[in-house]
Amino acid sequence: MQNERPIIGITTGDLNGVGPELIIKTLSDNRILELCTPVVFTSNKVINYYRRLIPDNQFNFTSTKDLTKLNPKQVNIFTCWEEEVPIQPGALTDTGGKYAIRSLMVATQCLKDGQLDALVTAPIHKGNTQLPDFPYTGHTPFLKEKFGAKDVLMLLYSEKIRVGLVTEHIPIAKVATSITKELLQLKLNILRDSLIKDFGIDKPKIAVLGLNPHAGDDGHIGNEEQTIIKPIIESMQQQGHLVYGPYGADAFFARSSYLQFDAVLAMYHDQGLAPFKAIAGGEGVNYTAGLPVIRTSPDHGTAFDIAGKNVADTASFSEAIFQCIDLLNRRADYATYTANPLRRGRIEKEKEGEGEKIEA
């Protein structure tokens, strides 16, 4: 692209949730324009409505309908609709969901067409987004189908911990029957590949949690560990991969064992995300690993209870933007590093030389 900084698309999320407020607060800091050119997919009317609820904000923007004519010195609002839309902060309405999905669909199409470098999504709510043209439980399955990925992995991370999920937004009653050797192997492969390509970890060390309490207690509390999880772990170890477990989830997190690993693979949503959110402290990022593109989001939902009150914390949303840029850079570095084996050899020799100097 002509722009020297990455063009980052940002969806508006539910119009009645905290998404628009987070966007305005985060992008009011003009220093972010030194890192990227943000493009928010919404309407001027939505932005101006929320600007009035945030006193003394420094949010300035340029409106556009043409992504080839962006203003790199300001936030760009890509107009997805012109009509008046009723906004009711804190309310779960059909309108809030309808326009959240319009924002998402327009942005992802622009990403697929190569007009954006990456995407950050503000939160949507499952209660008003189950539409005829959006039969998905969330962003992750939608993006998987949109970009034709065999499978993807919901990966949440912060400076302290990375947690991936084998199953995502499904009822607990369906978790055990959903976990198969094939699915577990697929998720582990995606996690390992992402740690290498997106996080720059050459030999990632992965912990796998058990499904049952105490990881099944040698088959006394369920046998999924023995029949499904252990065989896959042993197979990967035989291939030289650093994959360990299965671990009982309660003791694993209580003893801070996650600090010994580059990532943790949990069997279901709350098993991994409850401890993650307690550990991340509101600064976590949700990343869809396994896509050919980069997509991040904050690790929280629409937060209707505080929407429109100017109290939403931007920490996770801001981090989602910063991490989006970092992931782009690391993936580009990996592509360059692996494309030329001669260059790789030179880099490794330079690192060895630096090590010898330090030892001396």
C-alpha cells in the first residue's frame, strides 16, 4: 500500500455498547497516528453522538467512502450508512446488532480485498446479532468462514499469559462430545504455528489442560484424558514438539504453572478464560489465530451496564490496536526470515557472535 504506516480497520461494535466510547477515547491520543492509519467503520452520526457524551475529547476525524484517499494525519471514518439510527446506550436492541454486523461485514470485505492491513473489532452481543445473513455465534466462526480457514483458534493473551481454546461458545453439555483427537490435534497445530509465526517463539512450550477435574484422576473421573488428550500429547512429543499435560486446571493456575509455558490450551471457554481474565487484569487481547489475516479485539464484551457513562476503561481496546500492529510486524519478519535461508544463516551467526562478546 502507498501508506507507509499500516491501515488498521476498526469496527464499531454494538451501537449501544462501549465500543464507540472506547474508539473515541483511544483514538483521541494523536500519537497512535505515528503507528498506524485508523479507519473506523461506522457513521459520522454515531461518532458525534458519543463525542457529546465525552467532555473535552480530542477526537478529530475525516469522513471518507474511498479507502484509496485516506488522511494519515487523522482518524478516518468510513461511512457504512447515512440514515438516522436510534442510539440507546445500555440497551440491547435489534438496531444495535444490525448496524454492528453491517460495520463488521463492510470492514472484513475491505480486509479481504486488501484495502486494509489488519482488523480490530469492538464487542458485539450474541443476543441481537443472530441475523439471517449472520448465523454465527461470534466474530471467530464468521472470520473462519469469511477467509476460508480450515479452522481457527481463539487465543487470548497478555504480558503474563496466553490461553487458547479447543471449544469456544458452545453449551457445557456439548463440550465432552465435541473434543476429538482430530480437533485437539488441529487446535494444537494452529497454536504452535501461531506462536512461531506471530509471536517469534522458535520452540514454543505448550501446556494442555485436562477436561475433567484433576485431569480425570487416572480414569476415575472420566476417561477423555486417557483416550483422547494423552495420545495426542504423546504423538506430538514423539515429533519433537514441546507439548505437555494434561494438567488439572485448578492446581495448574493456583500454582502459577502457566509461567513455565509459552501458552496454555484449555478444553472449554470458562476453564481458560476465567483464570485468564483474573490474571490479565483488564489488559488482555483476543486474537484469532489461524487466519491469513490479523484480527484482534479487546477481551471483554459490550458492557451495557456502563455504556454511555464515560467510565469505560480503554486498556484492553488500546492494547488490541497496539498488538494488532505488533502482530503484523512479527508476521512480516517471519516471512522475510524464512524466505531466504542464506539470510537466516547470517542472522544466526551474528547472534552467536554477539553471545561470544557477552561471555567475553
